[in-house]
Amino acid sequence: MAVTEKTDRLSPEILKLAGVIMLGAIMMQLDVTMTNIATNTLLDEFDTTLATIQWISTGALLAMASVIPMAGWALERFGARRLWMVTLAVFLLGSVLCGCAWSVESLIVFRVVQGLGAGMILPLSQSILAIAAGPERMGRVMATIGIPALLGPVLGPVIGGVIVTNLSWRWIFFVNVPVCLLALALSPRFLPTVRAGAARVDLDVVGLVLLSPAFAAMIYGFAEAGRSGSFTHLSVVGPVLVGVALLAGFVVHSLRLGGRALVDVRLFHSRSFAAAAGVITLASGVMFGALGLLPLYLQQVRGEDALHTGLLLIPMGLGMGLSLMIAGRLADRVAPAPMVLAGLGFGAVAALTYTQLTADTSYLVVGLAQVASGAGVGSVLVPVMTAAMRSLTPDAIPRASVAVRIFQQLGGSVGSAVLFVVLQRAIVTGGAPSSGALASAFGETFWWVAGIALLALIPTGFLPRSSRLPEASRQ
């Protein structure tokens, strides 16, 4: 196939394939953040409590967590084109149903349907493009995949704010319809039909029964920690312990089953992959934590509305976009370790700037810190994802993509939970909730962001210091 030609540049076929895949991936990422922006509107619309409204996001998140572990097997079993189109169709159906919801209960149920489709989109995107491009162009492909994942959380609040302000909240979901229909129309022409594996494989049912509930239980527990403001509450400890126990059982099962497991834990024998997984987990915690804290600072301390908050987050998107363009080109030529160190440096500088936030910090300073933060995220995730995939054979990529996505999701969930718990405690101990005291609480919390960025230096030390391709990935 033309998409697998080993040239130094991305072929037109790969660029077209990437364009089709990004249509689905960007809508999934935007949908998550646009829904968060509509929280207050939905509270008024359905005259319900915040605890109930939060299940609109939690239900979708748990549905995504339950299907992510199946993505690698399903790609090998059914092929790229068929699985991608089914996934998009489920997401489209869920979007239409959400837009037609008549009660908060129906919206929660329909968000679960949407989440079942959305869960496979990112790991599928990563697998399909990585296999098509080959190891020599992995950096540029990882940068392409990173565009929806990184820019979605920044652009989502802007688009969501415009829609909520000028249209009905229902258009947050209906806006997905034309984009998904276009992606479905283009998929038969541009997506490959071949399977990633050499032959059809049986579903690892035991692994699925262990891994999907483990992932969902831990995600739920960390989400509860962020809401309750404590890691010791039974609603947090119980699910997390259940998740850890199930995960331990899956590790034993996977070692026993080997390459036929839902996720082959022997992938971690590769030092590059194991180190990349560690960096991805910590970097996701920094990214999603900062993306959660900044909008709250702008709204609670500075009094900005949803639309202006989204607009004030644009500098982070600019920093991410710039870093994606540069990192994508360099990742195929430069060793991952120095690039990741530079990215962590950008992130640490941004976090240290955020620690000095006050009730009247110049928006120019906040914007410049966001540019540095965005540049840091792109400079870290592109080379580490490239390092993770380049160290593997093509047959290992689908299930490795699932593992990477799991670490991204867990890192983001843990990071967000930790930072929200720290923020709530800082607010409580800060005395009266004046704008100055609130700003001080946010500044205190960002010290933790800087600490997580520094902690990521440990796995970074085990990343490859050479850009030379491993022998296994040349096959």
C-alpha cells in the first residue's frame, strides 16, 4: 500500500488518512470540554443538583474507560476501516440522542452511549496512523495525533462558550453531527481495510473482565476524590482498592497468557516503552491538572464568564500548536531524552509563574506562562509517544496504543484529583474566601504542578539518548 512507503516525508496518502482520522478525534476531544462549559446552564435547564449533573461527565468517562482496553484486540480482529466507522457511528448516535435529551436522567444515559463510541477513538487513531507511517516518520505522526488531544481542551471552552451564550446547549452535541457524517463518508476511501495482526485473534475474555472494571473503578475513585476533597473517603478508597486488586490480577493473567492477552505487560520489558509510560502518566497529570485549575482561577478569582475564560486560554493552544509543529519534525531526528527535558523545563517555568498568581496578576503574564505551559506539553508528549512506539514491532502497536491511552487517562485523573483536593484544602485553611485568599490558594496548588513536573525527570532518565531506530522496529 502507498501509505506504508518508507520515505522521509509524509506521503499524500498518509496526510489524507490523518485528516480523516482527525475529524473524528477532534470532535471527541472538543465534546468533553464543551460539555463541562455547559454545567451551569444544564443545572438551570433541568433544575437539579450539581452532584447529579456531574454524572453527565462521569458516566461518559466510565463508558470510555470500559471500552478502551478492547481497542487493540478489536483492531486486530475487525480491521481499521470497519472498526473506525462503527466507533464513529456509535459516537454520532450518542451525540444525536444527547441533543434530544428531555431530562437529566436521559442525558446521562445518552452520554454513556456517546462514551462507548468515544473511548476507542484515540487509541484507534494512534494505532492506525503509527502502523501506516512506520517508525521512520513516527514523530511527525505522533504530533498529528497529538493535535486533537492537546488542542481540544483549549479550544473546547471557546467554542462551548460561544454555543452556550448564543445558541441552545443542545448544539454542543448537534455540532458533532455534520463532522461525524463527513468523516464517515470519507472513511471508505481513505482508511485501510487490513488488520494489524497477522490473523484473527480470540478475545481475551478473562483479561477484559479484569482490566475494564479495574480501569473504570480507579477512574471513578479518583473522580470522587476531586469532588469530595479527600482521598480517605470510602467512596474513594473502596473503588481504588478494587481497581488495584483487579489490575494486579490482570498483570498475573497477562504474564501467563503472553501475546494473546488484551494488553501484553511484557511490553514493559522494553526500557523505552516503560520509561515513556512513566513520563506520559506524569505529564498527563500536569497537563490536565493545569487545564482544570486555570479556568477555575479565571472564573472564581477574576470573575470571567465562560466565553471570556475560553478566549483567555487561547495562548496555551498557541504554545501547544507551535510545539507540535517543531517537536513533530525533531522527534524523528533528535533523541527523546533532551527534548523531554526541554519540555519539562518549559512546564516547570510556567508552573512556577502560576505559583505567584494574585487577584490582579497581569493577563499578559498569565498568557506568557500559558504559552510556556503549552510548549512544554507538546515538547514532552510527542517525543515520549514516539519513543514508546518506535521501540516496538508493527504487530505490537495496537495493544501498546491501548496501554499508552490507559496511562494517559489514569495520569490525567490522578493529577486532577490530587490538585483539586489540594486546592480545596488550601481554600479551607486560607480563611475568608476573598479574591486574594482564593488566588493564594491557587498559587499554593500550582507548587504541586511544579513538583509533578520535576518528578517526571526520573523516568526521563531512562529514555533513549539516541535517535537511532531499534532493530525490532525496522521490520
